[in-house]
Amino acid sequence: MAANAGQRIDAGPRLDTAAVIETPEGVELALRAAGPVPRSLAWTIDVAVLVAVVTVLLMLIPLVGESGIGFVLLAMFALWWGYDFVCELAWGATPGKRALGLRVVRTDGTPVTWVDSALRNLLRAADVLPFGYCLGLCACLSSPRFQRFGDLVAGTLVVHVDRPRARRQRPEAAAPFAPPLPLSTEEQRTVIDYATRAGTLSRARCVELAEIVEPLVGARGELARTRLLGLAAWLRGDR
């Protein structure tokens, strides 16, 4: 959109950090990589689950006798190393990640294979070095997609899963608002797309987006949103 005949508005920083990936079938997927905080919370939940199961197994040792101690210890070892692997193959995420709305996928957006999952989880031993997941945290913070060392090697991502949103009512009709400056075809399409998507966005996000083009609508806050919706109505011919 143009602020004057020869100047364009700076859109500013991106509001969304979704990475758009095109699949081999030509379908575009928007993947929102999960940062260290939600991943740490999910890991905490998973550790709590593992500790609870291991505690139960330890309680069984006096019951099984010396002959069964080896089987119990073997079960504990398999649980600790196979927990993530089995959960990722079955559901794409561990219970902790599912509780936080996260999922493990390949960098192209497709589900992880057993090779990917095995590799990323075996390299967890490197991520914990030298202590407290220091290497994994450093790799995560230095990666634009928040990939720990195991993710980088395996080519995987931990992403947010968009939960279905409740259907929102369409935005109220706005009085047509003629653009004060000429708009290119692309800019007109952007304005109309904003009005089309407004019904799926929160009021605060609609206002935030409308304020980006303040030089065009000549207002901020709720009035900016109303005028931008009116501008879309004018472009659609509602006048």
C-alpha cells in the first residue's frame, strides 16, 4: 500500500513466525516451530510420567525376587530409551508434547520415520552434555527453527499443532471507505484478503494488522480496523 504516489509503507516486522513449506504434492504447510519454553514444559511432563512408571517397576522388585530383577531393570532401560521413540511413531508426539499441543515432524512437514525418531532420540545423549541439556539448549537457541542437536542431525522439527478454532461470526459490515491514495492490484488484493480473514482472527489481531497501514487509513486502534474493513468493502464495490 502506498503512503504517497512514490512511497510505500514499511510493513515492519513479521507478526507470525510460521515457516511455509511446500510439499512434493504442491501443498503449502505453515509450520510454527516450538521454542525452548514449551519444549521444556513438555519434557517436564514426560519425565514425571517416566518417573511414575519407574517407581512402580521398582516397587515390583521385592515381589519378583532375585530371578526377576534382571527383567525389571531391562524393562526400565527399554522404557527410558524407547518412550519417545514409540510415542513419536504412534502419535507423532509424547504425552507431554501432546499436552502442550506439540508434534515432531520432518523438516518438510511429513511425519517422522522410525529412522528419524531413532536418530534424534539416540542423540539425546549428546544434547544433555555437559549437563542439564546445555548442548541441546545452545543448539536450540542458535537455530532459526529451534532445533536441538538431535533434530539438526535427524532433520526433524518440533512444531505447534493448530487446534481447531471455534467458528467466529463474520465481522460486522463497515461503511465503504474510499482509498485516499491509488493502490496497486497486489495491495487491493491484500486489503480484501484482510477482510476475508478478519472473521477468523481476534479483535486485537485485526487492530494490530490494521495499524500497520496507518498512513493509509489515517487512524489507529479500533478506527483503523473499521476503516480498513470499509476500504475492503469499497474495493469490492459495496458503495
